[in-house]
Amino acid sequence: MIFDGTKVFRPFVLTKTILSIFDIDEINGMNLQQLEYIIALDTYKNFTRAAEACFITQATLSTMVKRLEEELGVVLFDRKSSPLVTTDCGQEIIKEARVILSRIDALKQLALDVKGHISGRLRLGIIPTISGNLVHRIIPSISANYPDLDIELYELTTEYILEKLINGKLDAGVVSTPLDRAGIEEDILYYEKLKVYGKLKNTNKKYLMPSEIINEKVWLLEEGNCLRDQFIQLCSLNPSQLNSNIHFHPNSFESLMNMVDHNGGLTIIPELYCTDLSAERKRNVKEFKAPFPVREISLVYHRPYAKMRLLNMLAAEIKNLIMPVLETTQIKNNEMLIAKI
């Protein structure tokens, strides 16, 4: 459900108007979905994108929005405009719809908190460079300890996670931080070293300075990936000069390492990924010298939030399971250099 913490300081006139068309026994049925649909349509200003965000067909979305307009006796959207325009009346009603859904979400979570029982649904987005080596480590414990908690996991880019958090389609995300985004809270989970994979041209050094990378052949993840940006900043690389006659845009560490194994050069991989490498590949891993470059991994969510109890549980589980595995737990803060995004 959409939750943006909207506070209303006037009588709930429109809220009562909307609620009056629903029988109380039906408030958890299709009518609530109609409110979610008009919020999505107001957010995306496009039937196709709103339908995708709601995981329904465009035809279903159009039908349900039209039905709600007929029930209310008002036009919520000007369909002749492109992009779609929300009418003045529609803006007021959608504002109250957000309040209704946020109140319902808060009431459901309050009931769970009062019972002291971890259950319900948690929708979590994780960026690909984290999920591949995090999810399989945390799922067994969470599944065993919280059997009544339904977790939906989505592998998405940082920008898409943030968009879905703000639009209420995700409850939280696990991303590389700091982000410094208005309205987005960050709970740091752990730090992991950034390491170099491959062979240097003229030396067998095991420990490197970031500046030593600049004259090497470097392979990077696709553009837009935060780890790519961190590597470029960390080593002061010029992307336009990297492998100028070959334009390879992989989206996985496996593709990067295969390129390095067969064509030489270097790439960067995070510490948690290194722990899952074969013994043969671990021999090609090199460390940076102190201060050690690290990336900061955080649980992010859109404030204010109704599911803090679930988020606190999730954060504690991840910290307890992952931190003992990482070398960074033995490193002092002043020995770490957080890679910028």
C-alpha cells in the first residue's frame, strides 16, 4: 500500500465521502485496490506504466478507475491530455485516498505489534551486486525464525528501488549508500572491502594503491551501476579511455571475471562475493592498501514508516549473519575509506 505520511489538519470531509460509498465489510476488497490504482495513475500519469506498477493489465486498470469515477460521480483524470492530467477534484480525492490506505496499513501493523508476533508481508528490493551473495545467506535463518512472515524479494537497480519506495510498491531496499536522498532513511547494515580481481601487467603485488590501477586494462560493470561509479571515483579512472576499441557492458561479476580470466586486465569485486569464489580464483584476488576502500551497505526505507518493527528485525538478522563473515569487522573506522557513489 502507498504510505507517504500525509497529515491532514482539516475535517476528514472527503475521507468520509469516500468511506460512505463502501460498506465496512467490503473495505478490504476490490474497493481498496481501486484507491491504490488511482494513486498509481496519479503518480505515473500514464495507464501503461501505472498498470505495470500495479501488476495488472492496462484494461483492468482502466475499467476499475472508470468504475470508481462512476461510483463517486466525478472525473478524476483528464484522459485527453498527454501525459495524463489529474483533475482538481481528483487531486483532492487522491490525497484522501493516500490517508485512508496509510491508516489501514498502520492499523494492521499496530495489531501485529500489540500481539508481539512477527508476521505479515515485507516487500524488499535488493540491488544485483548485493543480492547474489546476500540473499542465500539470510533466507534460511529468516524463514526458520519467522515462518509467518511473507517476504517478497526483488532484484532491482537503486533508482528503481527508490522510486518504488516513494510510490509505496516496496517496503524497504538493500543498497549501497550513502545516498543523501530527501525522505529516505538509511540504516547501515555492514561495510565490505572492495578488492581487485586479475593480474597486473608487470608485477605480482598483492597489495595495491588505487592510483596503481590507472595504467591497467580495466573491465567495469554496465553504466548506471553504482559499483562501477565507485570504482571509477576510487581509482580516478577515465571511462572514455578504458578498453577504447571494445565496449563490453556486463551486469554480473561472473561475466567480468570470465573476461579477465581469458583476456587479462583487472576488475573490482566486493568482499562478500570473494568469499564464494573457488580456491583457484581466490589466488587472483588482490587487496588495496590501508585505508581500505569499502562500500557501505544499508537498509533504506521511505519515512515516516508503519513497519518499523519488521524492518528492525530484518536489519538485526542481516547484521548478525553477515558481519562475522567480513574482514571489516576487524578494521577500525579510520582504516576504512567509504567509496562514494
